[in-house]
Amino acid sequence: MPHMPLIKHPHTHSEACLCQSPAFRRINTVFSQKAAKAAPITAATVAAAVPSAKSQNKDIAANAVHVKAFINVRVFDGVSDNLRDGLRVLVEGNKISSVEPADAPLSADVEVIDGQGGVLMPGLIDAHWHAIMARPSMMTAMTADFNYIQALAIAEADATLLRGFTTVRDMGGPVFGLKRAIDEHIAKGPRIFPSGAFITQTGGHGDFRLIGELPHTPSDPLSYAERVGMTAIADGVDQVLLRAREQLMRGASQLKYMAGGGVSSMYDSIDVTEGSVPEIQAAVTAAENWGTYVTVHAYTARAVTMAIKGGVKCIEHGQLVDEETVQLMADKNIWWSLQPFLDDEDAVPTPTPASRAKQLQMVAGTDTAYGLAKKYNIKTAWGTDTLFDARLATRQGAQLAKLTRWYAPIDVLRMATSVNAELCALSGPRNPYPGKLGVVEKGALADLILVEGNPLEDIQLIAQPEKAFKVIMKDGQIFKNTLGSEL
């Protein structure tokens, strides 16, 4: 009879079992001795370990959703032409549950917040913010330990919220972790609509590499800015698709593409057009497959026209476009995210004389851009695009107030609330905060500011949040309350 091979039982070990080792036997002996000395498990010990029904009910009551009522307020609802009187606003959980007559019956268990005649309005929205790059200098951003940069961003997020900005549309930078920490109430800050790393060509506005790092080969490591998620350098359709999909995978609510030269970038003049129609179409395809859109950094008519041909939905900046291009924007229903860039105390610091020259060229077109946006009734959003200056970051509200150079105060406030909210909602299913923003109405998310005074009469109140903003609420939670008393 032939020799049969040995068949191992599926549960046998191919090597010595750890349970037979001397070390395991010693550990098991120690645990057995401790267990023998422990008190027996009885009904009494279980009752001591498990909270009673009474204590559980107490905890549930403590965490129950409370209704807050803002009374004695005048309401700017984010949409109307005038303040609305004779109303009170009820907040339940994270939403506005009612905007009702001030004399309607009110339940005794409602928490009443007396607005003392102030204006209750939606939280402000900055449609072009850089949480990572707002506070550090450019040199610090490029050379410091990135943990420090993130710490600055956490501090800036807190400060942003206390300036009354309850939502920001982040236009480039590794903010996914910060956003998650805020959403999970680990850190304080605004709602963040993240773009992730902005996508740029070699030598484009988002290429921060040094000349000595060229030529770059496929086997070379990524640059520092790419590794930390600040920028994504992509040349050709395939690379753009890859980098775009990476940002969407990380959680981008929209994509940012650099379609033209910039002020602070080292290599490209402001007149340079970057990317190509097929490359932009690749980013648009990636975004649309996820139900969202692409916005582009571009100043000139050529760059904006190319981006529109590629299918983008929004233009950032655009100070150097011509009237023909604005007509095209109107025909294609393109959003225009404009910034009030002027050569004043709020001008972003420039690193070199060449950058300063580009800045002056760009700001010379700001008045014309706003004039054309109004003439053609373009859907115009507002943002600051604050970069590399901690002092300038504190001027967020002041830059919003500056829009009265072109708009009435009511239009300024609408732009920073309901209009910017409409742009944020363009991200569709990638919207990280389902619910209505930028308005005071039933069912909207409860992001509210109580202003001492009337910002429609004195828009500079928006520039003085530390004094003028008495209550700041985001998602139904009060983050600031300096009212003299609550009833």
C-alpha cells in the first residue's frame, strides 16, 4: 500500500502554540489569582455599575433639545430689502423652527434671548477663504513644521467664527482634518466647504517649487507643497483627472483649478493663460461625475474664456476681463466670485517687486470688474482671499463693508449671506452641510448673529464684530453671548 501524505487538520498550528509558552502560563496564573480575590458578581454589584433608570432619565433630560427664542429683535432675513419688525425667531436643535409673530403664545420652557432691539441676521459667509494660508507669512507657510501651520489654522478658524463668519468656502489648502475637527466639535470654527489642493500646471500659479528642483521626472518625490496637500501639479488630461479625483476622494465639495497667472506666484506673469480646454474639461468631468463643479483662478479675458469653454461654473477674481467676456459669462450663467482688491491698507503683502507690479496691474481693474458685473447682472459672490497676513485676516468684516463702494448696504449683506449660500449649494450632493444657509426662515440651519445697531444704516458695524456682535450662533449652538442680561 503506497504511503499516504500527512494531511494537517485545518485547526492545527504549524508552529508552537503561544498558549503553551511559560510567559503565557505566568500571565494566566496572575489573572486567575486576581479573579479569585475579586468580589462575586451579584445583583447589587450590577446595580452599582449600571446607571439607574432615574439617573439615565436625568441624563437624557440634560441632553434634550432645548428651544431658544430670540425676542425684541428686528430681522434681516438675508433676502428682503428691509428689516422685518414684530417677529421672533425660534431655534430648535440646529435649525430655525419658526419665524413667527412676536405676540404669539410662547411655551414656558423656552429659553428666551432678549435681543434688546438689535438686528438678528444670518451668519456671514466668505466665498473665498484660505484657512491654512490666512495667518502665516508666506515664508512661514513654506518652511515651518506643518503641525505648526495646522495649529495656526485652528486658531484662525476660532477667530473667524468670532468675527461672525459661520461658513467659508475654502479655495485651496489641506483643510479636511480641520473641517472634520470642527464638525465633530473638537475645534471651533466655521462650516468649511473644502476644495483641497488646487490643481495647477508646471510653472503655474500653484507651483511653489524652486528652479533647482527641475527637471522633474516620474520617479522624483513630490514637492513639499504637494506632499502636505496644498497644491496638485498636473500636466495633461490624465494627470488632471488623477489629481481631481484625489481631491474628491478626500472630500472636496468643489474643485479649484488655476487657469491663469497670479500676483504672488514666482514664475507666471498675470497675463499668462494656464492649462488647456481639454485639461479643464478633464477636471470638470471628474467633478460632474461626483455631482459638483469646478471654479478657476483667472484674471484675464483669455483665461476666463478658455475656462468657460472647458465647462467651469465659477470664476475667481477676473479683474482684467473685458466686456465681451462678461457678456459670455452672462450668456452661460457663470458665477463670478469677486474680491474688492484695492491698493489700500487691505492689500495682500507681496513678496517681490515683480509681484507688487502685478498687484497694481490687477487692482487697477477692480472698479471696472464690479461695474461690468452689475451691468450684466452676473451672479456675483464675495470673498476676501486673505493670504499670509495675520493682521489682514482680522479685517474680514472690514473688507466686506468696503463693498459699499459699489453696492448699497442691503446688497452687501445679501451677498455675504443668501447669495454666497447659493454658490455654496452649487456643490449639490457634495454639499457637506445639507440644509439651507444664509437666510432666517423656517427650516434653515441656525447660523445667526445678533447685532447691536442697524448694519443697513451703519455697515461699519460688520467691521467691529468684537463690539457690535452680541450673539453668534452656529448650528444652533451659541459661541458668543455678551448681552447684558437674558430673561
